[in-house]
Amino acid sequence: MQAYKTGAAKARALERNRSVETRHANGQVHQRYRLVDGRYEGRYETFYSNGNPAALVLYDRGLKQEETLYFEEGQVKQVSRFNQKIESSRIQFYQNGKTKLEWNRVEADGVYQKYRFKKYFSNGQLATEGATYKPGWDSSYQDYLDGEVRRYRDNGELLALEFYEKGKRAGTWKYVSDSFDVEDTYRQGKLAARVVLDGQSKRKLKRYEYMPDGSVKSEHGY
């Protein structure tokens, strides 16, 4: 009986402390990782069936520290870093190697985390920049825009200036075009007023006031 218990204990220890490698049906390596005391330690590698890397995750005593994802053709797709189970930064790339998205956790507000982000066009020009917030306990949960958000055209020109209060539209929004500029004012998440300006001279052309249900309250021409 003692020998049986000793053998079972050794088997459990081996199960919790071992190197693992699995393969695709074509013989290519699928996964490769190491367990120490039942926790991932060091490199956790995943591969596509063509042999190219799919993901590389770095662990320290079971805690994810960094994760790199790849396109099937081999280019880096995304790099994320973690701090105490929470993703603290992320960079995504287009297959042409240019940056697609970058964001960083900048502060915590109670149970919520706030992030600064920048999104880019595939030509490398900045498309959108601003901030989001999301519950800190679940990194996959819906994130909401918060504060000032700027949107650009793919030639670098400013397209829109927006403002949010934890997902709700607020303050004054501005839209810029060659023909007309529009300034919208939001109160409690609803459109309250709109001013239309000439795109070249910036002269006011129209002003609209809105009811809480979205209907036009008044219209004034200049």
C-alpha cells in the first residue's frame, strides 16, 4: 500500500512538473510549454500547421507577463503586456508591418480601468485617438469612450472632435469638411443643439435646438 501511495505521489508530481509538446495531424508542432507545480512557467508556444508561430506567451509562476500573436504568414499581429492578470498595454499591426492600434492603461478609478488609445490607417496615418474605460476585473468586457476623442482623415487632416462621459455623448462635438462644419451640443447624452457653419469662412449658417425626444424645437438662420 505504501509503495502504491508513493508511486501515485510521484505520478502527480510528474503531472504537475513536466514539459509538454503536442503536434498537428501533419506532424508539425502545435503546442509547446512547461508546467512547474501545476502552473505555466516560461514560454508557452503555439504554432500553425505550416510551422509558423501562432502565439508566444511568457509566464512567471502561472501569471501571464507578455503575449505575442502572429499572422499565419509569420508577421507579428499583436503584442500585449500584463500586470497582475490585467492587460496593461497592447500594440496591433497590419500585415504590412505598420501599426494598427496601440493603447496603454493609464489609471484606475475604483473598479474601472482607463486606457489611452490610438488607431491608425494602413498607410500609417493616425485615424483616431482618445481614451476608454472598462471594468478592471474583465479585460474582454465592453469598453466605453471617455473624454476627448479626435478622428482624422487618412491624409492627416482633422475630421471630428468628440467628447464622452463614460460612454455617453457630452459637451460640444465638431465635424470638419470642405463645404460645412457642424458643431453639436449634447446634454445628458442627447443632442440639444446644432450649429452649421460655412466650411471656408466659418460663418454661421443655421442653428437648431432639439427636444429631448430628438425632434426639432426651433430653427434659426443667420
